[in-house]
Amino acid sequence: MTVITLREQGLTDGSFTVTVQIGDGGEYAVVVSDPFTAEAAELRWYFEQWLVRPMLERVRAERAQLSIRRYGEALFRQVFVDNHEVYVAYREAASNSRPLRVEIVGRSLEFQALHWEAMWEPNAPSPLAVTGVMVRRSVRPVAPLARGEASPLVRLLVVVARPDEDEDVGYRTVSRPLIEAVDNGQLRVQVDLLRPGTFEALSRHLEVKEAGFYHVIHFDTHGALLTYEQLGQQESNAAPRARAYRERFGRSEVKSYVGVKAFLVLEGEQKGAADLVEATELAALLTGRGIPVCVLNACQSGMQVETEAYQETSLGSQLLAAGVQAVVAMS
């Protein structure tokens, strides 16, 4: 497997200087800027809202799908095509070694905010992240890594939460194909489903297991980046969709803060309510129980926004900094 490393070097006038290294070859300098920002709102609607009613607004959804490819091809051209030497080295690697492993290495939040996973070679049937391996790495220091027990099986805990009940995504939309894929592939994976999808149920379930028992935890729910004022607005909504951030099992009240913070949304203790789990609270739970891999099938769980008051807004990045070894998140 050939490794392609894209390493951030600096930011000037909104464009990044990036070094590209393909395999054991030398490094090439390229300049990369955000392909577009105007369509970000449409992409957010497509990934966060359209799934609830996928039979509606099909034309709008198709436009959003096409914009993903345009973004990916534009990013690919900046990295691999605009510099002829880079493109020759890429084509040689792609011809001789499949799959490719692309590593995105950067320190700044702005660099990590680019949608690198969308990179799409023109005329290819799918993005690089589908045909190969795409990994983000940070050069910032992290806490001691969580480590699972050695086992002949991969132990997977699936947490499904639908706080909005009938107005939410179907309960088995994600978990059914996941479990079917494990069964059909005869994979050596033990799948446990947690119900109800509350923080209390999760905490109590993990307490009776030895630390390191689960190797992977998969959250199928919602995520959100919220200001403190938005927390209050959510809580004041009429029942049954109130979002609690004060009286919460095993955690104190969320104190007032500036900027935005990342939350995972689980089911509340009352029917139709929701429980907001702040990033550091989730990190403490997972690392405390030695869970090394976390899949966040939750909107905005990998989103990085610019805010001077609260620099790190990505839930996934905060889990990595706390010691979770690998995280899959949604930007």
C-alpha cells in the first residue's frame, strides 16, 4: 500500500502551502484553498435533514450530491494535477499500488476543516476515500491512548438514540445494514445493541464490563454545535422535545461558556426528551472504560467552525486528544 502524505506547512491569504509526499519519493509543494463555501448550507441540509424524508425534494438533493463531486475534483486538481511532477508520481503510484493510503497531517483548525475525504479524481467512479484509505493525523500532543483487551473477536457496542421519536430518522436505518453486513461477511465481530439509548443506560452497561472489553463503540444518533444561549432555547422548547443540560445522570449542569461547544445527543430520561452529552464528558466515559475506537454516526460530530472564544469545536478531535485511538466523525 502506497502512502500519500499531505502535510500542512502554512496559511497565507486564505491559501495553504502543503507538501505532498508519495511513497518514499521526495516532497513537492502545492497551494490549496477551499474550493467553495457558498454551497455549504446546501450540503448541511443534505446530510443533516434530507435523510429524515428522503422521498421529498429529490431535485435539491441531486444538486447537493453533484456539488460534492465538484468540490472533490477541485480539491484533487489543486493537490495532484496543477503540479505536473506530482501528477506523474501520483499516476505511477495509482497504477502500481492499490489501495492508496492518504494521510492528512496538520495542526491548524482551518486546515482540518477542509473536506479532504471528498477528494475525487476526475473520471473516477468514486472518491479516493471510497477506493482507498483516508486518515487524518494531528501533530498536537494527546493523552495516553485507550487500549482494548486482546480478543479473538472484535467487540462492538452499538448505541442507537432517537430523541425526536416519530419525527426522527428511522430506528434501524443505520443499525440494520450494519448488522447485516457483519452477518453476511461472516466477520469475527460480536455486536451488542444498547437500549434505551440514554447516558444512564450506557454508563451502567459499561460499568459491569471490564475496562477494555469493547474495542469499538458506534453512536447512531445526532450531534450538535451549540452556543450556551442555544442550549437555553432548546430547553425552553415545548414538550416533548426539550433538551436537558441541567439535571443529567452522572454529570453536573453545563456551566455558562462563550463560543460554541460540541455535544452528542442521546435520549433523555423522559419520553421524547433529549440529553446533551458534552465532548469532554463523552471522552471521559470512553477513555475511562478503555474503548479505543469510536464511530460517530452523528451530524456535526467532526465539524470545525471558526470561533475565537472556543477554538476546538470538533467532537471527534476532542475524543482523539483525550486518548481515543481512532475516530470516525461527520463534518
